[in-house]
Amino acid sequence: MTDESTPEDRKMLSPEDKAMMKRNMDFFDRKYAAFGGQATMSYETLPVISLDKIDEEGAELDSDSEDFKTFIRSAYRYLETDYPKFFKMDNLSKLAFLTADILLKREGLNAEENDIALVFSNRSSSLDTDRKHQATIENKEEYFPSPAVFVYTLPNICLGEISIRHKLYSENSFFIFAKFNAGYLHQYAESLLQSGKGEKVLSGWIDFDGSDYEAFLYLVGEEGEINHTPKELNRLYNIL
């Protein structure tokens, strides 16, 4: 299968995006030509679970009407995720962890090691947890910083949680964008596949800020249901 990205798709990368990618990937050429590739993908959005009506004690829960704490615990039970450390994670990590779990459970992963790269992005970084940490240190008279909170004041910690759970030992990166950047994520994932830095790439958008949250992840590899192009990524993201 060939790469179906168009010149218009590739123009979606701003000069700033190109400069960032060049700094992070020294093997990437200056012309930003499309990689010839066979990549296809499957995808998952955690809020879609609400359409399947998670049942908890007889109540039908919806991610649009219930608070995040209630929803994410219900999703954890609905998905039959058995991982006690989940309840110690911050909200961003919980959201990323469960969405990734849906996709990776289908892959029949090796119990020892898996060559799947992670490329995540969002708008809010770890701001939700940063606020909680700030609240513990701003008053000198009530200074009680929590190591359990502080450890999650970087957005890429969620990548570590997923890697530990699924024994992933490949590349991982977390980018901050003003909005979902399909062009950049597409090029980055394709370059990882073409350079042999991962057999597959789990990529997407995981954002959490107060009561607002979004989860859109997709797995890119040689076999999948959908062509991996910026156009398709934007189409699927906008279904959210």
C-alpha cells in the first residue's frame, strides 16, 4: 500500500513544526518529502465508550454527563483492566493509560518486550497536576508538597506508565501543540517506521484540563483498517 498523503497534507506543517522535527530527528531531510510507506492504522477514542453505556450498579454512565472521576473508574471496570497502580496515577495518565490499553490488548503483545513507539501530544501539558502541586507549595505556612503529585508534573510520565504495563522498549515522545496537529504526528510516525525505530507507532492526542478532556489514539503499522494520512487523522479526530 502506498502513502496517500498529498502536497496539501504536507503543507499542514508550519515552519515551527518543521524546525522542531528537524531538531528531534536528525535523519529527517530538509525537504520534508513524503515517506513512501505502507502504513495503515486502527484507532480508539476513550469517550466512545460512553456510547456503549458503561453500567455501574445499574446506572448507565456517559462521559458527557458524569464527572471524570466517576467515568474513568467505570471505564476501568468495564474494560476489566487489572492494574492496581492505575488508581495512583494522575488524571492525564489514567486517560492515556486506558485508551492505550484498549488498542494494545488486541495486539497479542509479548510478555517480555514489544517494539512499539509512542508519540503523544496535547494542548494542556500536565497543567491539571501542576495546579495541584502549586497549591501545596504556594503557602509557606502550609507547605506540604506531595511526591506522589510532583512525579506527574511532566506530561510524558503517562508514556512511562503505558510502557511499563505493556513492556514497550522503543522510542517515545510527547509534544505540546495549540491544537491537534495531524501533519506533524503523521510525519513523525512515518519517519519512525521507515527508520526502523519501531515496528508500530501508538500515536495521538491526550488532553486533560479540569473538566475538559479528550482521548484519541491510533496504532500505525503495516496492517490496519485505515490509510495513515493527515486527512484521515483529522477526519477521525473530528468525530470526537
